[in-house]
Amino acid sequence: MALYLRPTAFIDSPVGFDGQFMRLAGGMSFFSAFEAITVEGGARVSKRLVPVGEIDAVVAGDGAAAATLSRLTSPRAPLVLGERTIRLDQPQVMGILNMTPDSFSDGGKHLGDAEAAASAGVAMAAAGAALVDVGGESTRPGAKDVWEGDEIARTVPVIERLARAGVAVSIDTRKAAVMSAALAAGAALVNDVSALGHDAQALALMAGATCPVVIMHWPDTKTHEGAYRDPLIETYDWLADRILALEAAGIVRSRLIVDPGIGFGKGVAENLALLNGLSLFHGLGCPLLVGASRKRFIGALAGEAPVEARLAGSLAVALKAAEQGAQIVRVHDVAETVQALRVWRGMRDQGLSG
């Protein structure tokens, strides 16, 4: 049997509650209890709420659970991206800049015009995005694979311009050649939806690099909806196993950022289970990235709202992620998300002042 610890019972302010709360991953969220989940053979056999003051007794003698507890409360180190340092003690925004003809939300908007795309990325940074994520291949269901040469041609000119402008840039790709070209052009972070599993050369490349890497959960096929018995636990276990594999390959855990893969091979119910349980993933000891902006499940919950009408739902998800300690939210609507998070942070700051 294995014990999983999910922080819950979040409080608006820790002031006056000495000994009754813990701080989640060194961030701006405070919680007063754990959901202690016992799993055997991949199935939950029990769960109970444990006040934070009693958790030491629960994990006593269980080395794995004690290590998880330590990771849940340990601060996350800032991201050092070249000359830029991004603090992770507060939620940060990653802006999406697609150089694709077929992305589900903004495909074709910037394709073929590196100057205009870079201007859009600079505008995201000016609006408060800590990072701009540049991608040259759509990962929407049914999208065709893109030759790495085309992907490089789409992304590198934009990355070069953004880097010269002082913008922190990440490259959204599954391919080692694209990663290498993007890093040479000035990208400082790799965001791989395949968790370095698509390209056999990517693992060795990243083991020899020093940049942070986002690893995302994505099942073996793109049609995996309904195949989960427990999407939260299964996604956590998959990421935990992948982290161990990457560590064995020479990539230290402190370089990794985890993404539960909202919308990737998951239906509405599975996405909601992950969003409701996001705080569990801090037990992996890595910063948490959540990318749910404008995704299909938001439309499904809002009367089949089209992509262009999913801003409000996207903001709701971003705030839910921030509440559960997510360090990075990946979004299309940068200015609106930054404003929402600033208001959220203002409420947190007031709470800390007593």
C-alpha cells in the first residue's frame, strides 16, 4: 500500500493560526489539512482528512510519505533563464505564441511573419508574461506531424527576435533538433509535451544541457478518454516514474517542471479530477505548470462555447490553479490572466498583513 498526501482545506490567511497550517511549496497558498489517500494495486482503498498538526504521526515510519511531505512544503527555487530570474514563490504567466497553421485556438495567426509574431511576444511580456512559449507544431487531436526543418524555420526567427528584446523564451517541441536550434537561438527553457519520450535523442541532449525542462503527462495514444480508473493517482504515478527515469539519465529533479497534461487524451471528467486535485502534484518536488487555456472541456462546461468565447472559463481555471499552488499557468490571454492573478495576489497580501 502507498500513502498519497494532497494538501487541502486552504485558508485565506495564516495569521493567528500558528501550528495549524502549512505553506504549500513556499508559495502564497496555505492549507490546514491533508487528504491522506491509501492506494493498493492502483485503487484507492481509503481516504481521510488529517489536520496538519497530526501529519507527522501519520507518516512516521513511512520513508516515502515523509519524503513527499518534505517536498510538499519545500520552496521551489527560482528559474534562472540566462539573464532573467523568475521567482516561483508566486504564480507566473507563460504566454502562448503559436507559429502553426493548425493550432486549435490561434492557428495561422502569426505563421510566416516572424516580425509580427515577435511583436506579439514582446507585447505579452509587457503585459506581464514571465515567459513566452513559442511552438511550431500543433498538438491538437488529429494534427499532422511537422518535419523538424519546418518547425525550426517557423520558430527560430521568432525566438531570436524575442531573445534580443530581452524576453524570456521557451520552446514548445518534442524534437531534439528543434530543441537544440531553439536553445542556440536564445530560448532558455524546453517545454516537451512528450516528457522527452518522443525523440530518442532528446533525452541525451537535455542531459547535457542546463536549462529547465517541462515534462507533461500524455498517455500512449491521443484517444485515451475514459481509460482511467483514477486519473489523479495515475497521472501522479506516471509523472513520478518519468522523473525517476530522467534522473537516471542524468537530468536532476531540480531542472524539471511537471505538467499534468490537461486536455491531452483526457475527457471532461478526467480534466476536472486533475484540476480539483492539483495540489497533490507538489509532492513530486517540482514546480507545477498548468495549461488549460481555452481548452475543449471549458467549452463543454459552458454550453459548447466556441474557442473565442472561453476567456471567463480560462480565468476560472487559472485562479483555481493559483489557489492550489501552481507556479506557472500557460495561457493565450496574457493581460486578462495577469490582471486576475494580481487581484488574487492582492487578496493574499492583505491576508498576510493580518
